[in-house]
Amino acid sequence: MSMSRRQVLAGVSAMGAPGLLRAQSAYPSKPIEIVVPATPGGGADIGARKAGELLFEALGQPVIVKNIAGAGGAIAASYVARAEKTGYVIGMASDSTVVINPLVVPEITYKLEDFQLLTTLYTGGFALAVGKDFPANTVKEFVDEVRRRGDLSCAMFGVVSSPRLITEMFMADTGINLVSVPYKGENEAVRDVIAGIVPAFFGTTANLLAQHKAGTLKILGISTLERVKTALPDVPTFKELGLNNTVYRWFHGLMVPAGTPKDVVEKLSSTLAKIVMSDRFRAGIAMDLTPTVMTPAAFTDMAIATRERVQGIIKSRNLKV
């Protein structure tokens, strides 16, 4: 008995469907790549490598970390946005790369919606630091000293960056004026604060903690909602000092290109959630960081809320690249 072309195609489709389902459920079946927008050895790189190590153990496939530095993370983010939507290319998502840069750099062609966020890995805050000989040991004394002088030089890296944003929040909350002294990177800024070349700096606690403990500079306050009890238990938050708008937490998380299959996204996000809350991950990152798990939906909501807040600050403070 002969069969029509439609019957043949229907039969092939029926036979192929289980195979397709098996192929989808087999993820991952080859090595996974994590793209880090920084050179090896930094905080983002260390966090990505620890997550990759534990992801390999959980999924049974090698995880390769690929460092693509440059343009404030934009090159790496563009690479991830253009990658195949298969779950085999995972990118490091930070507030700078997926929220701030698309708002302020005209040359950037990607946007937040080009990515499917998986989960945060950890969050951190910014700290106000001054040189060891600066005549202030508290935020109030710092503000009083700036008012006495009229203004004060403050080291800054990045024209419209998250450290710049927290500085603008602080100035708006206190009514003081800090004069930006531009630097190419955070390490150079910290060096000059220690040397007394520039009096103050808003930087990540990771880059300030060791110097604070050594007494070469002083951390006066931090931008997180709660104190960093593991590393800086005696340093108050700006919020508890009454600076209610000087609150900001930067984040590092993981993402894949938008349009990645839902089952792949769910497998990655659920696996990563267990990893981030493990003692082994906690032990593999800096002590001032807070391991943080979010569902893809919650992570996306936070990123959108951050974008709206950043847009407001850029407009109200007239910030330009």
C-alpha cells in the first residue's frame, strides 16, 4: 500500500519527536563557556571560576572561563548577546555592563532585554574612604570638614560609573560638593588616597578592606542596606546615618542570550542557586561579598529597577559621558 507525502512526513515527525526531546533533556552535552568581562585574577574572574568549578561538578561537563576585557565590559556583553541561544555561552552580568553602559555609551548596541538573566552570584557595596591622616573618623566629621573647606577633591574612575553614581547620591544627600579627580582604574585611585595625593574616594570594599585593616586608609561608611558583618562589622551604612538615598549595591551574576530555551534556563538557574548558597562557593569569594540568589524573574526585576534609578540620577545630576 502506497503512502502519501503527508503521511510519510507525519511518520518521520512522530519518530523524530522523542529524539528531539531526548536531545533537549540531555543539556549539557558539551563544554560550557563562561565569558568574563575582565582580565584573569580579578574579583569577577575569581567568582566566575569558582562558579564554573562547581557547575562542572553538578552538570558533568567542562566549564571554560573566557576572559574578554575592554570597553568597560561592553565587548564581552556584546559577545554574549550575539552567541547562539543554546546555553553553552554564559556571560557575567554586572550592573555596569547590562544596566549603566547601555544608558551612557552611545556606541553600545545591546540592551538589558538582549539577555536572559539567570541568578545573581553575589553583591557588594561601595565605601567612602579617606587617607589615614585626614581629619575625620566618621561620616559626620567628613561632611563637616568638607563644608569647612567649601569643597573637596574626590578620586573617581569611570565618567558615568557606579562609583560616580554613589558619589552623586552622597552629595545630594549631604549637600556638599566633591570635585571629581579622574582615574583610569580603582587601584590607581586607592594608591593616591593612601599617599595623600587625593583626600577621598568611593570604592569597592574589596579594594579598600586590606588597607583599612592595615591602617593606611580609613573606611567611614558603606552603601549597602546592612553592615558587612563578615568584614566590616564596625563600619556603619550611610542609610543608618540618615543618608537614605545613598544606598547602592553592585552585583555580579550570570546570564545567557535572550531566547535561550526555557528548560535550559531553568536547569542553569536552579543548579546555580544551589551552588551560590553552598559553603564551598562562600569560601571561594572575598569575605566582604554577600552570596545572593535570585530567580531569573527577580533578577530581571532588580536590574530594571536599578536602570530606572540610574536614569533618574543621570538626569537629575546632569551626568554626561
